[in-house]
Amino acid sequence: MKGRLSKMKRVVSIVLAVFLIALSAMPAFAKVSPEKSDEYNLIIHNTNGGSGTYTAEVDKDGKHCTLVAHPKNGYTFTHWVIKGKYGIDEGTLKDDSLTIVLKGDCEAWPYFKSNNKSEQSEPSKPVSRNSSTVSPKTGDNGSGMYFGFIALATLVAVCGAVGVKAYSTKKK
């Protein structure tokens, strides 16, 4: 009877440990959906023939940015090149001033033509950045806690199995 009870304790402790491992592992592998953010960055790069600036206004439709090209003396604006997700609200890419609606992070380059040459300007370094004080959410999403539960449950299972085996060996 005692041998049967000892085996029963061992089985129950192992089943309990496996249950705890499975229970604590489920949240660790659950999909964590990122929080939706309506904050997007816009970078305007200078080019050799001039620069660009923007002003931003946020409304219910999103972040509207008015881009304005500023040619240097001796240059004429030709067009904008914009990379990223956006929609044009007012104007065209050939207008020196246009309004876009950001739908993601974007970069913009104003291009200019020299009044003396037929070549276009080349891009240089970025000059205008979003001045938002809010950083994107990064780092731990809480999964470290769940892995701790997994480790603890595994330790309990191993200690339980070793303890039951030592107890049953000692009784004999």
C-alpha cells in the first residue's frame, strides 16, 4: 500500500509540474499586438540647390504637413521626391509648396535646377526632424515574467521527482 501511495505521489507531482509549465508557457507565446501610434516622423533632406521646411497640423484625418521648398540664389525648384506612406492633400509633387497627410514615417527631398546649368541638385544630409517628445515603445513586453514561471515550474518538477525518488529509496 505504501509503495502504491509513493508512486501516486510521484505521478501527481509530475502531472502538477507539467500542468504548471504548460499554464505558465501559454502567455509567453501569445501574440502581443503593438499599440497603434498616430505619431509619424518626417525628415526633409537638403539638396545642393536649396532646402525645404515643413509645418505640421494634426486633425481627425491625420497629420497634415505643408512642405515648402526654398531654392538658393541661382536655382529653381523642379520637384519633390517623397519616400514613405503618405497622401497628397493639396498641390502636386511639382509645386514648391504642397500639403501631404502622413500615413507612416516619410522622407522628402526638394530638387532644384541651376539657372546656369542643366543638371539637377543632389541630396545631402537631413535638416528637419519631427520634434516629438514621445519615443516609440520598445523593450520588454512582460514575457520575462512568464519565462520565470516556466523556470520555477521546471525546478519544482525536478525537485519533486528527486525528492519522491529519494524518499522511496530511503523507505526501502
